[in-house]
Amino acid sequence: MDYDVLVVGAGIGGMESALKLGDMGYKVLLVEKEASVGGKMILLSKVFPTLDCASCISTPKMGATIHHPNVTVLTYSEVAHIRQGVDGHFQAAIRQKPRYVDEARCTGCRQCEMACTVAVPDQFNADMVSRRAAYIAFPQAVPKKAVIERAGTSPCTFNCPAGIKAHGYVSLVRSGQHEEAFQLILEATPLVGSLGRACYAPCESACTRGSLEGPVAIRRLKRFVADTHYRGHSEPAAAAIRLQDPDVVGAGPADGAKRVAIVGSGPAGLTAAWQLARLGYGVTIFEAAPEPGGMLRLAIPEHRLPNAVVEQDVANVTALGVEIVTNTPVTNLDGLKAQGYDAILVATGTHRAFGLDVPGAGLPGVITALAFLRSVKLGEMVDLHGKRVVVIGGGNVAIDAARSARRLGAAAVHLVSLEARSEMPAHAWEVTEALAEGIVLHNSWGARQFRGDTAVQSLELQRCTAVFDAERKFSPLYDESARLELACDTVILAIGMSADTASFTPTLPTNRNGTLQADPATLQTAVPYIFAAGDVGTGPTMITSAVGQGRRAATAIHGWLQGPAALACGGPSLADSWIVGAAETGATPALPDAAATRLDVRAAHSETTSAGVTPAPPGLPVLPDLVCALPDVMPAVNGADVLARQRCYDTRVSLPVKVLRSAPDDMAEIELPLSEDEAWYSAGRCLDCGVCSECHQCLEVCPADAIDLGMPGREIEAQVGAVILATGFTLFPADLKPQYGYGRYKNVITGMQMDRLLAPTRPYNTVLRPGDGKVPERIAYVMCTGSRDKTVGNPLCSKICCMYSIKQNQLIMGALPLADVTVHYIDMRAVGKGYDEFYEQARDMGANYIKGRVARITEKDDGNLILHYEDIDHGGSVAEAEYDLVVLAVGVQPGLDARQFFPDDNLLLDEYGYVEEADEDLNPGRANIPGVFIAGAISGAKDIPDSILHAGAAVAQAAAYLEKVRVRA
Amino acid sequence: MSGRRLGVYVCRCGGNISDYVDVEQVAAEARQDPDVVVARTAMFTCSDATQQEIVKDIEEHRLDGLVVASCSPKLHKFTFREVAKRAGLNPYQYTQVNIREQCSWAHTNDKAGATCKAGCLTRAGIGRTRFAAPLEALVVQTEPSALVIGGGIAGLRAALGLADLGLSVFLVEKESSLGGWVGRFEAMYPHGKKGKALIAQLVGEIRARSAITVFTNTEVVGKSGSTGNYMATLEVRGNAPATIQVKVGAIIVATGFASYTPEIGEFGYGLEGVVTLPEFKELVEGTSGPLCYLGRPLRTIVYVYCVGSRQGAGAARGSPDCSRYCCAAAVHASLAVAALGGKVHQYHLYSDMRTYGRYEALYGESRDKGSLFPKFAGDSQPVVARDDSSGGLIVTVTDLLTAGQEVVIPADLVVLVTGMVPRPTEALVNALKLPTGTDGFFHEIHPKLRPVETVVDGVYICGACQGPKNSSESVASGLAAVAQSAAILKKGYAELDPQVARVDPDVCIWCGKCLEACPYRAVELAPGMYVTQGDERPGVLELSHTTRAGETPALPEACAAVEAPAPHAASREVAWIDPAMCKGCGACVPMCPTEAVDLLGYTGTQVKAMIDGLLEDRGA
């Protein structure tokens, strides 16, 4: 037996049960789903009828519970199920939710809370104020350990193929921490400015706000962040980049550090270089073109992505000591190995353009878009003045080519697309902008032949009737009778591209489309030291996908060179880089164990091992021999769940993309940046889907190094002798009485909210009405809200509301001596020792009690409230009265459905949903299942003294049950 | 400067203190004391986080004294003793200073004054702690048995509960049979279970337990000893009168309530046809067909609620409080009447219908069955009178629910819904030194923190002797008392506060002044001169259950077992104070002409240091 008794729920009933059993010498396991013990009592101001401060009498119980030698407390944990075993024992399965903060290390200093950039309603203060996603529930929390609330991965972050913490930088911008936002993106990639302009932003497509009035402008926020950083750091240098380990990285690779060669300086190569350099490797990039940047520098036109921005991004990489050798195509990978590189990454992209197999395609004047765009971007003389240009293709590259041609002075630019307008692969907004610039679009036409003598003079088109076959495969059909001829001087082909890997064969096997074969998880090729990342392995994709591949390749190379254990202790950034693109692959790739993969620990170690001891790799920290345990990415939060968290939303207009209408020959960037105000406003629309935004500020500030965003949950099995359920009650949701306006009228609050306003740890330090912060002068109570009310399905009396209202009446009159307090009631149920005197005391203090129900409440323009009520004391007339603040004395309802704990047994509930006491008269606190007992309000409405006595009854019987079982055994 | 290393913690109590006391100033003043190594303020000193901080300070700064200036020691004395223990500091080298109840709450209009007083009290606490010596808790072995007083449903269930946990029980009932009130009832709310059957079931189970010894016709007349080791004296009356002494570890009092008896004339009480609720229940339960009274069928019954209850503080008769059970009981009785058949009109005259919790369902059912509920205002009570013309009763009430009309109801029977009042138990109160509240019911230490404990250690209360409760609530509290008793008795030992008075035999001249002053009979002559009290009463039968074989309780470390006085070398007669009996009240100390008595924890040196602290002029 692990424990004698399992107590579920650490409210006052559960704590009392655990303490008494512990005092008797029984071993108790106490499981609480919240982060602190204390239940509802710790939320209260003072308690009736003695007016003790609830904190003052709760905290000793809380402290005693957690320190009791016979009581083991699991907070932030839920009981999954309890099954009966042999001999009357129980087997309990408990799931400890990850706090994402190491309890052993956390000192409760609240630094993480103060640094956190996400605010959510504070349930401790009845949602009247906000708390952070990283928080300590309340000042007296036991244990006083922080928790980071994570509902899952925010859809924007989840859908980023590069694994960029989109939610994180949005929340940082919202907090005005622009530089921190830049640094957060740098964790993933150095290409902040480029992605801020040229990324197709799958994050925005996934944004939950999109289903309200439009997605958050996440990409433009990234550009804003980049622009802001680069404006302040005109000389990109290592000093401007906060490095993970300045000792290692700031000085460039250490002597003897392992070296990695990267072939290709596109998004994948640059990102991999950046990540590897940060890990301390010596990295050299070999680039065939005269400038680094790959497609960013060679294909994406200036009006979308200026060269200067690419250069700034590339400078981030070279600032780490990465050497970029341009004009150097690599054809002999073995040769690189021979030069002393320990690993090689091929990231050469897809620079081979498709041609057209139609007559005349070889005529001068027919060029490929890649060649055309490259010439323009490299500043070579391309003069299209007065020329008639036809671009063939329906994708984004075609649009880029067409708009570039327009800017180079072409007299006319026609775009010919095989697809219908709705089928065009180009983004709709790109097409729209192209049309606005005067480009003529010809949809559903295919090239039949080029005509011309010495150069192309015209293009004959035929009608395309279908682009795809039934299986959505590219298989165009033509109606040859429908023809169209376009006169032209230049034809630009933008019909696709592929990887040019001929020079790598036969060293590396390729696929039929020319891409390199590599393990999709580790990106390792058939040659162990060669990895392939980006479009050269995947075929043409988006920039962010290539960035993600670069990240993963760097991690895999690191793991291969150092052993997978290195990944486990590489910090959150390294862990994240393994799980990038989870949305694309559908799951986190498991890092296979060493024996099953050629990413082989032993292979890597065999080169450096002597006498069985692995020496520290030069330039890298000593890595403990850990089993690799990279975390799974949390599943994406469901947008519908996010929207359901809140009852209503302010509509906040989304800012449209503003485009500079440039002169046709102006190559300048056309999209206008967000102003600081616009950025702040846009970021403010974020719904914080995942709650924690993964902005990593807590990681930065935690002095105890206690934050672990990859913390897994724990599954715990325990054998126990008996069970006491003490899961308490819930309060009636007041908005289910719409005639009282809760949720719509700001100055209608619940009894719990008033208790918070009165508590020593109160949110405003006085009693204010929430609508406008005014000190209320006339306060009304509406009793029996949600109780004694068949219309809401609860005919029962809630027992506590009369007394807590009377208590609040007295406290209000103490706090606000000038305030009038009026209570509209049916029967005042001051039932208990000293309770009637307490009621009389409130009357004597001046509280006014009016018998009769309140029919409805209406709100005035100034936020005051009109109560329409029956005044029984005065003949039962219907009357109206105006108040500043109305408190709804909400009643209690059954808490969670306790039947869920017992999948194999039929735990009986009464007709109202409370757990039934099998023999209330002689055995109060006993449920129908032998060995299962209930304490407190789980069995029906109870005040604190009744709950404590009830817990005592459950304890006496649980102990008796244990003794009986012990004797039998 | 004494070379001590003291830590001082001044609490804000969330604002409870810091709104009226400048806690930073109090801490700053404390820091001026050369022995104070650490002085801090905290939002909630009792919070786990601050407790940990204190532990850390004690360990890091090697503190040998702890002063906490926060609330009443009644609340947190044990909390901070535990903190000291966890840090390896002797828990008696800690002093609690009460700057909440005594400063911030008492002087809400005078922040400067409250702050000044808090500073003085804190200095006094520092003074006491400066001379605090380590003490060890006194440990007494406990009897694994309990005495339950009262054979009603709470006492019976408690006795069974104790026996279930392996403890021996003496159950004492004043009457000739067990069962109390519930033993007389038939159907009870809310489920209609029969009280008689419940009692029969419990009594049957008790008879089957060898661990339970039942005394009927018996009263408890005396008690000696202390918690864990009481000797109770029982007087058995009837055919074979006897005096019996029982050794028990704990005493559970479950003596129940008395039903309020109206005065003649109170709501017509004394008139034919005016009955109390218990009388009415008997009538209903004894009837099988349509209800009759004195042979006449009843057509109209009027219930008058709150008779003897809610009489306001200081009322001469009845209870100031709501009796809690009667609304539901009367409504339930009216349902029983309806179930008997016949056309009976039932009027319930009430001021607040208090069918709390799930009992609300009974109220609804009663309305559904035709009962009418006119409501009267508290200051306009119904009048019950004989109608001379008809010979019947008429009840006049001003009904708020029909616009304040005066309603006259001719009634065949008027039921006075009488509440619970304390049972006269003066003898028991004297025997046990039990405290009662202003309402006359037995008084618990704290309704939430210690709901079944009394100021007399080891004496617990449960059921309706503590205040109005219905049957199942009484049973729950009876079982809570079982849990509380077992928490001490199952361990096999009890720890007692070592802050007791001690006699210096070299100085004592045995004048007997301390003996006179002691309210707890803790002072005795030292051995040699000792005369056993028990021998003076021949013929007393002594019963005790010895500790079960093989169960020698393991005593905790660092505790001092209570020992009998060591033989004293001097041939003089000197006083000896039994540490298990002494409560540390200090009444003997000032009486001693030779200053031979000192109170550990409050020695003369310490008290003088406290006075110095209070009088110290800070020059502010």
C-alpha cells in the first residue's frame, strides 16, 4: 500500500481530512487540481459569524497540510481514475500537470510573473483584474511556486514551418519590447527583415482572430520589429545580437572546434549556419552566386524585398564569424570533407528553371523568370523600355516577373496563365496588385508556339480547358480551335523550377525530380556526414519552410557530431528547432535511438573516444551522458475553444496593408511599414490563444533557472486503502439569469466579486464599482440568484448566500461608512450558532432588508442600475430603486462530476448532482462505494463549519474502514 | 547586549495590520536592538513563502531567538513553533507579539499611537526572547480509551466510531435507557427514516462490542488528571448505586439539548389545543387514520414558528439564536399530516422559512400539498386565543404576503414550533470545567479551526449540546469528535506545553500559598510527605483499559517524559508542581513569599525584560 488514504481536493474539507488522518498516523496522499491548496475559502475576505480574516485562518491549515509528515500533497494534479483492487484497496491514476516551472528550484520571487507579456483574467480576483500567464495564484499560495499557464501552442506559432514563436513576438510588441521581439525571432533565424516582407505568413492564415474581423498582422509586425532593430543598429555586429553563450560564440569558433561546410546561402543555408555558429561550430558557406542570400537576393524583386534588407539579415550571420565564400559553386562534396569539414550541409535550392517544349521556345527573347529576376536583382542592365512583355505562369514568381518588367519600363505586360483566375497558385492579393499596376491577365491560355525570325515576335496561345485531371494531377487539356496571338518582344517563362543536383550524383542518391534523398527527420543523406536541407531536398516551397529545414539540419548535425544527448541539454531553442514544422509533418519526429539510425552516437563518439571516455569536444561544453528527451510540441489550440473562453469580443478593425503606388519605373519597396502606434494596435488584437506566448522572457529573468517550457506531465499510480472525495462546489454562473444583466452591466457583480473587493488582498485596495471606479454609495443585494429557482434547474437553497451577504453588509458598512446597503431577500436563513445574532448585528449597523424578489434590473446611461422589485413589507407593491452597485448573491451548484473518477463503479449522485450519502443519518460522509467517503460541499451546500464537521465524519469512517480492512487482511 | 542572535518579523497581514500600523517603522526600531540580527516585514508572515524565508534566516544567520509580531498567539503560536522546529530552533525560543488585535484593530483612528504601541509590544517580545531558554515538550502516555457522556444519537455514534478505531469506550447515560430525543421519534426529515429504528440499530451494534461499556442511570460527577490520562468519577443511581472511577484518555460530551417549553400564556400555551412541536410529533406518530385531538377530528392546524427561538441577545427565555432544525421539522410534520388523509387545512405562520440546503424541497412539497404560509413581521407576532363563542381557538396574524391584512384563522389545534435550548447541566459543567457561551450551549474553541475542542484539553463536545443541530448534523459532529480524539489517542502519547511553573526546593519554605492559589490542583507536597488522594475514598471501583499488549507507543525525540518528583535531599517539606496538571497560568508565582516559584517561558527575568521593553524610551 502506497498510502492509507487518497484525499481528492485540498479545499477546507480536504485539508481538514488530510490533517486529521495524518495526526492519527495514517499516510495520506492529497491531490489538488489547482496550483495551490486552499480551495475557495482562501478567496474570501472574512468569514461569518466570527469575522475572522479568511486568510488568517486558512493559511495555517494550508501550511500545516503541506508540511505534515504524514501528508503528501500533489498540487496542479488531477485524478484520472480510481479502480478497486483486491482486499478493498484502490488503485488511483493521477496526472500531474506540468507547471513549466521546476518546483524544487522556484523560489516564488515572481520575476517571471513581472516579465510575462500575456495578461489573462485573474480567477483569484473573480476575473475583475488580470494576471499574467506566468503567475503565482495569490500571495499566500501554498506551495508558493509559479505556474505558467499553457493551453497549447498558439495556432500562429504552430503553423510556422520555421518554428518562429509568432505569438511570442506579437505579445512582446504589445508590451513595447521591440528589441526582445527581434531577439526572439533570432532564436529561429537571422532572416528577420526578409521574412517580415516576403513570407507568405501561414501564421496569419491560422490566426484565430481571422474568424472575427481579420487576422493579426503578424508578418508586418515582424517587419516592424526588424526595421526597428536595424534602425537602432546600423552596424550589424555580434555585439548587437544577444548570444546564447558569449564566451564561445562571441569570439567566433574556438580553436579546434568542429567545422561545418554549407553549400548554398539561401534561407536554409543561412539559418543552419546561424544555428551552428551559435553552437560553437566553425561554419563556411559556399555560394555559387556573386551575392549571398539565395532566392531572397536573386529572385524576390526589389519592390517586395530590397537588397539592403537581405544584406542586413546576412550580416547577422557573418557577425558570428561565419565565412561566406561567393562565386564558388561546389561540385565535389568529398573534396570538402578532405578539406577538414566534419559535416556538410547541401542547401542549394531549386535554381534550375523549367523550359517550354513548344516550337520556337529557343528563340532569343524567350527567357526564364529566374534568369530575368536574377539579372535585375544583381543590377545587370535590363532595359525593357518600350518593350512588349509576356510572362507565362500563374504563380507568384510569374507575378514577380510581371511586376518587375512593368517597373523596368515595359510598354505592356501580359500575363498568361494556364489556370483560371480562381485556380492561380499566386496569392490573390498579388494578382490584384498586379492588375492594379496595369498588367493584362490572360487566364486559361496555354502557349502553343513562339513565332519570330531572329527573335521572338509573337506568342500563339490555345485555350486551356482543364489544368488538372480528376486526381488533381497536372494534366492540361486544350481546345486547339480557340487561339490567341500576342505580339511581344520578350517572353518570360515562370512555369516552375527544380533542384540542380547533377553534380552531386552519384555520391548522393536523388529522386526523380532531382531532389536529394534524405531522411525526412534528420535530413541526413546516404553519406553520413552530408545533410540536405531546404528546397534541394523538398522541391520548391516557401522561405519559412526552408528556414525550418535549416534549423532542423543544424540540430541534426549537432546531434550527429556530439551525440543525441547534446540535444537534450541544448536549451529550449535547440529543442524547438527539432519540433519545427510540426503542423506540416503532423507530428513531432521522434529522434530514433542510436542503434536504429545512422545519426549514430557511437559513430560520432568513436572518433573522439579513447579508453572508453568521451573527452569534451573542443570548444563545446562537456555534455552529460543523458538519454535524449526532446519534448513534444504542444498541440495547437483550437480556435473555437479560444473564442468560447470569452463571452463577447470588441471588434477591432484590422489594419489593411498599405501599398505605396509607385511610378512604373520605381523599384522602391511598395508596402508601407506599420507605424509604432499601428504595430501596438495590431499586436493588441491578439487573443493569446495558447495563453503562454512562448516569448521566453521568463527564461531570461528567472534567477533560479527554474523555467522549463518542455516540462512533461507526470502520470502517477498509487495504491490506497480508502478514498475521501472533497472536490467542493461551483458557484452559479450569474449570467444564466439574464434579467439581472450580469456580464452586460458592468456594475452588476457577484457575491464572490464583492468578497474579493473586501478582502485584505483586494484588487483595488477599496470597494469600487468596476464600471467607472466610483466609490458606490447605494449598494443592493439580490438574494437567491440561482437558488430556490426552478427556472435555472436549482430548486434548492444554497445555505451560504444569506450569511455571506450579511457578512459583506457589515464589512461594507465598515469600509464605506456613508454607503447604504439594501438586501432584497425571500427568507433570511441565518441558520447556525451565533448566526441570528450576526444578522441582527447587521440590521443594527444599518443594513436594510426588504422582503421580495427582484424581477429585473435595468441600466442607466451613467452606469447606475434600476431594480424592479416587489416590496412585501409595504403591501407587496411593485417598486423601483436606483443603486450604484448591485451584488448578486449567487448560490452553489455541484462541482465536477465525481462519477468520472470511478469508471468501473457506479458512484451514486442524488437528483441534484451531488454525491449521495448512502446513509446520511448514521454515516454522514459515506458514499455508496465501500471505502469511498465524501467531505464537505461535494454532498450538498455547506458552510465552512459544516464542511469541517462533515470532513471529521468522513475521516472517522475512513479510519474505521481502514482498521476493518486491516483486521480482515 | 547579551550576545543573542534574534530575528524579528513584522506582519502586514495583507493590510489588516499595515493599514493602521507603520510596520516598516516597527521593524526599523527592532533593528536598533543590538541582539536583533534580522528584522523584516512580510505581507503574510504565516504564508508558506515567508515561513520558508524565516527558516532560511534562522539557518543562515544562526538565530537563537524568533519574534513574530503579527496576530493573536491563539491563531499562529503553533504555526511559528513549527517553523522554528523545522529550522532546528527550539520552539520555545520564539515569542508571538500581537500587533493586530491589540494595535491595528484596536486603534483604527490613531495610526501613530497604534504604531508606537506595536513598537513597544515588539520590544517587549524581544526582551522576553532575549532570555528565553530552550524547553522540551512534556510527554504523557495516553490511555487508549474515551468517556462518552450522553446516550443520544451523537453519543451512540461517537462511541461506535471510537470502538471502530480500536479504542475502548465508557458510555454514560443519565436516563435509564439509551436513545435520547431521536429514540422517541418516528419518521424524521428529510428521508422519513424512523428515529427509533436508527437508535435500535446503534444500540444493537453497541451491545455487540466488548470494547464499549455502557452505564445507564449514571452521571459524571468528577474528573481529575489531564489530557490523555483523565480519571472520571461516575455515580450510578437506581437499584445498585455505586461510584465508579474510569481512566480515560479523552472525554466526549454529547449531552444534547432541551426542547423549549413555552410559558403559560405564550402564544396560548396552556390552552386546550395548543401543543409544542415534540408533543405534536407524538400525536401524529401515534395516529394511523385521519388526525384527531382529544377524540375530535382536526380540520385546521395552525403552526406558529420560532417559539422560543430568535429571541434576541440577552433574552430572558428561549434562545437568542435560530434553532435550525424546527422549520424543516414542522414542514415535515405537516407532510405527515397530509399523508394521513382527511381534509386538513394547515397554516404555517412564520417570519423566515429556514429550510436551508436540500430541505427546501420539503418546503416546496408542503406548499404543493396545500399548506399555506402567511408571513408575520418580527415585531407583529400572531395572537392565539380561545374563541368563547365556539369554544375553539382563533389565531390572528398580520400577513405580509396578502398586503398586510389581518387574517383570523379558527383553529382546531395550534402547534408551537418550539426550538432547542441548552439542557441544564450545571453539575456536569462543574465536574468538567466546561465553558458555555452566552447562549448557554457548550462553547468550542473556534467554530472553524477547532470546532469540537474546548478550552479543556482532551474534553470534546459534539451534537446539540454545542448548539442547535439536526440528527445527521449531530452524528457528523459526533464523528468529528471521534476523529479529534483518535488523532491524539492513536498516537499513544500527548505532548504538553512545558511552560509550567517550577519550584526551587532550595528556596521553598512550604507555606502553602501556592497550593491555595492554584486553580488546577497541580501543587502537591514533595514525596515523603505525599498522601494519595484515592485512599481517602474507600469503596471506589476503578476501571481502566491498559495499553494494548505489544503497543508501547514510541515517544518522539527531544521530549521530556513527565516524571514523579525526585526525592529531595532536604528533610524540609517543599512544594512540588505536577507539570501535567499545571496550565502555566502563573497564579502561584506572585504569591510565593520567597520567590521559589518560576514560570518556565515567563521567568521573572523575562517578565522584567518585557517591562523594560515596554518602558524603553525611544526618544521619538
